Amino acid sequence: MTIQDQEHVEVATPTGPMRVHRFYPKSASPRPAIILYSEIFQGPIRRLASRLAGEGFEILVPEVYHEYEAPGTVLGYDQAGADRGNFLKFEKPLAAFDGDARALIDWIFARSYPWRGVGSWGFCLGGHLAFRAALDPRVAATACFYATDLHTATLGQGKKDDTLARVKESKAELLLIWGRQDPHVPLAGRRVIHEALDAAEANFQWHEFNGAHAFARDEGPRYDAAASRLGLDLALELFQRKLTEPVA
């Protein structure tokens, strides 16, 4: 399946225009949409977005730091990129992250969109953003790979988010994937998250791999190709099952 991957749109948000990169099959048929949130490094996400579009989805990759960085800015996989990304995830207000997600979902449904819901998918910081996007009832399925700051409730300015506290608001089926050797989400933190989901009677799947943080990033020493392939298959099964049913 050939794809279109050199396109972007500017989506109006409460805090200014946000560039969103689009990847989708060239076929004229409408495709279910997945909002794909990168980790703090944006470099590796293009390869993944292209791969997912080749599976038959429209992939929308927002520039989540649009208030702080020029359109098209990529935070590289290096110390400077890590420092800037980690600073901005605590500098940006939580309400601005929420406003971005709501605006992008509004943009999706404002088109001729024949599906019941959209998906959200994210890695690291993006895993938390994907989880938080799923508080919107229009999100039908969410895949979160090693989502950071969930158990500490420290996303956004002030480091005091309410993501887990609001999980009952979500109508999405959740897929959560973790690395057991991840120092950013240790066993005690994973237990906090699991217990919150159980208490909320959430509809979720939970998978742990013997891997480090960012084991699905396909560059650098932490990459685990086998675990990444299994995780990708789990996520694709979820999205194909939940997003491809058209509105009656």
C-alpha cells in the first residue's frame, strides 16, 4: 500500500496554530484516524507513522510543543533534545495539552469522517498524552507504550495532573505496554497505574516485556526488535477491531 507522507495541516487550538503531520494511504477511500504522539524526541516517529499508514490508517502526528518551538522543529535524539523536551513537558500547562487534543479531534470529525471514533497512540511522554486524549469520549481505542508521569501525576506546568483520577471518563479500550526494566516507570509505579484502572473498572489490556525504557525506539542501544514487533501487533489488532466499524 503506497502512502502520502509529505503533508501537514495547521489546526487551530486555544493556544495558537498547531502543525499536524499527515500520513495516509493514497487510496481515495476514507481511513480511520489515529493521533500518534511521539516521545520527547520527534526524530524516529516519521518511520513509525509511515509504517502505520501502510496498515490502512490515517496517522496524524501533532507538534505538541507548538507554543514554544517554530513549526517543523524536531528535537533530536541527543542530550540537547532530551533537556529541551523534558523542560517543555513540565513548562506547558495541562490545559494546553488538553486543548490541543480536543482541537485535533474536532478537526477530524469536522471532515466527512464515517467512523465511530478515533484512536490515540503514544510513546513515553506521548503515551501519557495518548492516555489523556482518551478522556475524550470520541476516542475509541488507545495504545500507550511505557507512558511516563502517569503514576507520579506530574505532567504539565505545576507537575500536578489528574489523568488517573479521571480515568472513569474514558470510553476507550486501553492497551498499556511496559518494559519491566524501565527506571522511569518502576514496578511500584506500574502497580499504582494498574490499581487505578482496576478501581475505575476500565476496559484495558496490560502487557509487560523484559525491556528497557523506550525499547520500541528503533535507534540507540535500548531497541528490542522482537518486543517492538509484538507490541505493534497488539496495537494494530486493537485499532483494526475498534476503529474500522463505520457509523450505521
